[in-house]
Amino acid sequence: MNKTLLRKCMYLLIPIAMVACTGSGFKKTDSGLEYQIHKGNKDAAKPEIGDMLTVSLVYKTEKDSILLDSRKNTTPFRIPLSKPEYPGDIYEGMALLHVGDSATFLILADSFFIKTAKAQLPPFIKPGSKLKFNIKLISLQKKADYEKQQKEMMDKQMKQMAEMKEKEQADVQKYLKDNKITTTPLESGLYFIDVKKGKGTQAATGKKVKVQYKGMLLDGTVFDSSEKHGQPFEFNLGAGEVIPGWDEGVAKMKAGGKAKLIVPSSLAYGSRGMGNIPPFSPLVFEIELVSVE
């Protein structure tokens, strides 16, 4: 979580009128930030720039109409403590807190929207008016610990990805062996197997092609087909309208031809997968090129 979350808050606003704030009962920092500490815990840890903060954040108008309430989130609201972007901003306010502290800060609406949210002041917000930020600092994670944690998570993800890629290669080799396929892969890793040579127009980049197809996982599970949709599928070849494996494979066909494509995940849906296609899944397609225009 980072400061972009604060910038997204503007989309939750409800158009209402605002009135001038008196700031009664509030103290001021040297920069002019108005604040009021409701619960202090001076013996607890205090954040430094770069620390990851877990906070309860509610901000609202001066008439107490709530614009954002992080307590409704299913996950904790976490944000790194940044250097103030301008005197009296919300980051200066959070830097005043100790773990367990709760406080209210008054922030100029113009400054918050323009400088923090990086957006225009909404038309229903009066220039020069203020927003109320009620913040409780629940916990903090030191910058070094957070960075270490992130690195460990990244290393774990990279290891998992490497293992999945290795498994993918092994699965493809097993599929080739089980199906007695000896075709050499193209430089991209695509396996193109001519089933029936076409006698019609050669497919080429920029041409509109029409195909009948069936798409399967290596275990034979069909995840899509033109039969399912009741008609051939049309697309512009080489325009990026289909997965790269299709653009490359269909370009090797002539109208009337049939081919089998074994598409590595790098030419399909990669590490993210798609629908019922798991991440790092090589795919098998049976394709008939109906026409080329």
C-alpha cells in the first residue's frame, strides 16, 4: 500500500456543501498544521520516514459527512510514511503520532486534492475549506524490516515461478513423448504441426482470417472451441487480437489447412493464466483455417 491509495480516495466523495472551519481546540505546528491529540502514548514507538504504518483512517467534511472510512476495509490500511509534500500535509500529521495515538488533523482541501491526491478540487468542495482526518496509528513496521519482508516475498515468488516454468517444460516433453511428436519447436518455442496442408490463400500479417478451433490443456481438458460459440472465429492476423502463439502459428497456414499448435505459456497467458487456464499452462490448439481475406 502506498500514497496512491490516498489519491484514489477522491473517488469516494459525496457532493455536499462545506462550511468554514473555526479550528477551535486545535493546536498548530510551526508549519501551520492544525491537530488535536485524543489519545497519547508518548512511551510507544514513533515512525520515521519510510516506515510502513498501519492506520485507521477516516476523513470527512467539517459537517462530519464521511468521505472515506478505512475501518470498512477487509484488509488493514497500510501506507509508508513519506516526506511532507507541502507544509502541513497529512504525512506531517502522521509523523507526530506514536503507536496507539489517535488524533484529528485539519488539512486544506485544495492542498490535499491538488498536491496529495494529484487531482482537481471537486466542484462541490469550497476553495479554502478544510477536511478532517481522524487517524489512529495502530502499528508500524520499520523501513528495513519492511524491505526485508518484501525481498523475502519477492524471492519466494521468483522461486515459485522458476519451479512452475521447470514443470511446464517437463510437462511439454512428456506430452510430446506420450503423443509420439518429434516436431522441432520454432525459435519462439511454438510447436507447429501440419495436419493438412491448405491449397488456398496464404495467411499473412494484416489479413483477416477465419478459423475453426479447439483449445485444450495438455491433459485434454477443452477450455474453449469455435463449436461452443456456434461459428468460426475471425480476427486480424498480426494485430495482437489473439495470443502471440496464434499470430505466429496461423501465419504459417494456407486456407483449407489444418494444424496443431503446442503453445508455451510465454506465447499464451503466461504467469497470470486466464479463466480456467492456470498460470504457466502450455496449450494445445487444433486449428482449421477456413478463409483468408
